[in-house]
Amino acid sequence: MMKLIVDVALKELSLRRAGEVGLDELDDGATISLGDKTLVLTTDSHTVKPLFFPGGDIGRLAVAGTVNDLAVMGARPLAMACAAVLEEGFLVEDFRKICQSIDTAAQEAKVTLITGYTKEMERGSLDGAILNTTGIGVTETLVTDHGLKPGNKIIVTGTIGDHGVTILAHREGISVDVDLRSDVAPLWETVETALKVGGVTAMKDPTRGGLAAALNDMASKANVGILVKEADIPILPAVRSMSEMLGIDPLQITNEGKAIIGVESERCDGVLAAIRKSKYGKNACVIGEVTTDYRGDVMLETVVGGRRLLDAPVGDPAPRIC
């Protein structure tokens, strides 16, 4: 997908910037300069299968995903637009449930849905429903995904792999005795607590490609190395065991309620303590640090004491997750 964007889309588009961050940066959103204000704009399409899953549905996913893209750029969400494409014959009651989830998540995130659009496609041409959401926020402290500096600490705001593993298990009809649920959640409150402490240098939400893809993207863009300790990465036992059953790496699977935060070393303890007091940051951990070694790469210190490169997934290990 990244190769397609860089080799095709970017080469065919001429006007790619309206502020400090534009399309070329390939960040979670882009900025619009408006006098003394900096607005952040982001957009996304959601094609999750199944539409309803333990812990959420496509409606909650659409709101949370958009809010989180704004949040990791330091932007307080202001408003959203939502376009729905529905297959002919889609149940009205299911659409009602999705709209209710959108409303509940929007209220939680304190973001207003102000415009939208709905289209229908003939039966068989679409798998139920697709939602496209666009969000706009305002920031006083712009944060990008390429701001890491040597010596920074890397914080992840909670357990990894919950969303992707839950979707896969539910999709495959695998029943488990443990409570396996998606982590889908809007993160502005959690991110805001970190920003208030200060010292945040870079942020990214580890969605498609998971923790591995996000860390590699951050390291490459900042031309730094990242050393991550496997033993410090929080993974629920149920997620770990299900990942082994499904043959996937939980570090490469989508998360929808977590953020990766780079923070100055001297502010790390304060930021971590603040995050842990937020609703979705109770399991936050420091998982590594930024170095000048192996620039552009991520090194994983394994539980047995060795080190290996933590590569980004070559392809999407689990399509239709978000």
C-alpha cells in the first residue's frame, strides 16, 4: 500500500500542502494554517469484517479511528463528517445500531458529527457497509510521527494486539473461555494528559501493521534507531495464546485504542504517571528507547537476552481488520 501511494498517488498529485504537515509527510493527518490557529485534518475508510464484534462495531471503530489520528498529532477533535455506503438489502436495524454506536463514541470523545452522506450499491457488490470518516481538530502543540530524538523513551498506552486478534478469532468462529475484546476507544483524553505534562516529541497510533509497522515508520522518518524490550511490551495472555493458535505475530496486528508516545527521558516518569490515571491508559508501559545505533531500524531485545530486527510486516497479516 505504501509503495502504491508513493509511486503512483504522490507522483500524480501536485498541490499537497496547506500547512506545516502535508501529504508528503504521510503522517496520521495534515495541518491547515489559519491565522494563529493550526487545524489538523484526517480521513479514513473502514471496512472491518465482521461489522459487529466483541468490544465494538464499525460505528465505534470509525469514530475512534478518526479521533485517534487527530489526537496523535496533538489535536483536540472538533467535528467529524461520515459517509456511509450500504449494500442493497442491508438491515435497517443494523444501520440503526451502527448510528447509535457512532453517537455514543462521539459523545465520549466530545466530537460533533456535523455532516455526512449515504449511498447504496446493488446487492453483491459490497460486503454490507463501509464507513468513511473525516475529522478536524485544533492543536496548540503540534506533534508529528517523525520527531523522535536520541535518548527519548518510548511509551505504549496499553496492551498490544487486542483488536486484531479479537476480530480474527471472531471471524474464524473460534470460541475461547477468556474475555477477548477489541480495544477500540477514542484516546484524546489519554493523549491530552501526556501533552499537559510536556516533553512529548512524537506520537503514532499502531493501527495497520501494528506496533512493528508504527515503530519502523517512526524510526525511518526520524533517522534514529529504536531499541525495544520484548519483556516490557504489554500483551494479554489471551491475546498471546490466540496469536500462537492463529499463527500471527501480535506485534504486527492492528490496535484501535492505543498510542505510541515518544517522550524526553527526564519527563518520562511524569508522562507515564499521568497516562496511567486516564481511562484508557491504566496499562501503559515504557517499552524502549531511541538510540543513535542502527538508524532507521527497530531492534527487539528478546526475553532470552538476544537481539533481532523487528521488521514491519511485508504485507497486511490480517486484512479487513479496520
